[in-house]
Amino acid sequence: MHTHFQTTQSHADPDVIDFGAGHPGDALLPLTLMQAAAAQRLALPDASLLQYGLEQGDGYFRHALAAFLSRRYAAPIDMDHLFVSSGASQALDLICTLYTQPGDVIFVEEPTYFLALRIFADHRLKVTPIATDAQGLDIDALEAALANQRPKLLYIIPTHQNPSGATLPLERRQRLVALSMQHNFLIVADEVYHLLSYAAAPPPALATFADSGTVLGLGSFSKILAPGLRLGWVQAAPQHMTRLYTSGLLDSGGGLNPFTSALVRVVLEEGWEDAYLDKLHATYRQRIAALDAALQAELGDRVHYLTPAGGYFFWLRLPDALDSETLLQRAAAYKVSFRPGVRFSGCGGLRNYMRLSFAFYEDAQLREGVRRLRTALDSLPASV
């Protein structure tokens, strides 16, 4: 007799199409690739991957990661400027621990990644939202805010932003870095979608401005290989490397995720990551097209959005009078779900927005989900 225990964070009812799931479906996860990597690495008579790891991260892995990023970013990346983390979330939490105190002011985009707001709340930080437009963070609004407040850090998702999908142009990136140097605040750039660009190449990663000394770039294998690996990195100038790897956490536990990084090193060195990324790009391009077509056919001019050029998400604006939380409650009866806009707001706004992910479902389910959304929207009273 087999007992079934829950193993994964999200466990949607199989009857429900949940556009809230910001991760790939199981069919897309690279099980055979990781089996091959594990078999190859574990066949070696080298048990070092089972030992406490080097604090900054395994040197062979950082060497392979630097080579991979140099190629993908089209810019030279030094392995000594990379720190290995247990994913971007853990890196963000460690940065908050080391660089902030409770009560410190930090700036975020409006909208921003809703679970980053949870980490900032854990650290009891005061969040000030800064306006964005179709091209990401509004640098003029940032300058205005800097006249009145002194933030410890600014948290930004510069490429294929979660949830809006916006990508910050090069000129704004340059102005942002200049302002961080002038006003002495850190830029924590969450760049987990940078390598998921499906059209033209994005502007240079903010991490490539690390020599300024004010930029900490976060990357992760969660979006480009598998979330269960809990493997990511911070790219920053050497003084930040020292601060990260001399922390008490690393002193006590050694480097983060030495076992997993030894397996992913194989994936990088064999070129399997490049091939897998190409597959993801092709799949997600197709899913964007399917979701875009379904939204146009079913919802037409009732929703407004910019078709994403990368990342995982569509960010839909509903009529001003409509609260997406009201729609979400109604949608449950039609077995469809999504993330309401207010979750992404640092000040309780964005109530007429909603985020849909195309990463989890195949084309037919995406189409069916939009059909259910339309039915739920049709069922709302006209006054709502």
C-alpha cells in the first residue's frame, strides 16, 4: 500500500487552470538531463561534493558558470565576482540580513514581485514604491524620491519584469547606476528572467555594471533549469563577495549547495544548459502566441496588455472599476485562477490588474483557461 505525501510547493486541483503558477510544468523539467549529470559526476572517485563547500562556492562550478554567463551575456564575467547561493530568494534574504537593519527604507518598483515584499516584511523594512511605465522603472520618479528619502537599497527586476514584463532600456540602466553612486544606495537587480528573452537580445544585464560597486546582480537556475535545484548566484564587486561569504551563515554551514552545484557544473560544461535553454525559448514563444491569440479572441478590448518578449508573464489591465480580487473569487466557480494585481503593489494599489503565467500549461490548457476567464468575467454584475 502506497501513501501519498505532498512534495511540491504548489498543488493545483487538476480540474483548475491556475494561471498563478509562476513555474514550469513537470513535463518541461529536465529529469533525464539531471539523471545523466548525476550519473556522470557520481561515477567519479571524488567525494568532495559531499563535504562542506568552499564559502564563495565551488571553484570549478564558478569557473563553468562564468564561462556560460560570459557567452550568454556577451560580456566577460570573472568567476571571482560570483557567489553561489541557494536560489535568488535566499540570496535576497542574505543581502537583507547583511546590508539592512529593521526600519531601513528600501525602494521597489510599483508593481514588483509579490514574494520579495514578503522577504522585506520579514526583515521589517520600510518599502517605498517607485512608479514604472512601459519601459520599467521611471528614473525621474526615482530622482524625485531620492530628494526626500535615503534608501539602503533599491530592488529592481530590470529585464522581463515580474509581473509587468517591462525591460529597462540601456540609457535608464546607466542613469540608475549613476544615481546609486551619487546617493550611496545598493541596487539589488533580480535578473532571473534575463536569459529568457524570446525576441531581440535585452540590454546588458545590470550585473555587468558590478564594477560600480553599487550593483548586486541575482541569477538563478530556477527559471532556466529547475526550481528544485535551489541554486543561484550573486554577481558583484569583490568587496561584496567578501561580505557575503564571511557571514555567519556561511561560516557555520560552508558554501551553499555544493552537491547540486557539482551536478550543474556537468550540465554547463557539457553544453546541455545551452540546448535546454533553446528548448525553453521555443516552447515559451509558442505559449506566448497561444495565450496572446486566446486573449484577443475571448477578451478583445476588455483587457489591455503588452505582449511579453521574455520571462513568464502577461500583465493585464482590466477596466478601472473592476477589482481583480472580485473577479478571482468569481473565477473559482469556473475552475480558473490567477494572481490579482494588488498582490504586486507596495501600497495596496493596482486593483484592476491581473498576472497570468504561460510557463506551466500547454497551449490547449492556456486557451481553455482564457475561455473560463471570459465566462467568469461575463458572469459579474454589470455594476462591478
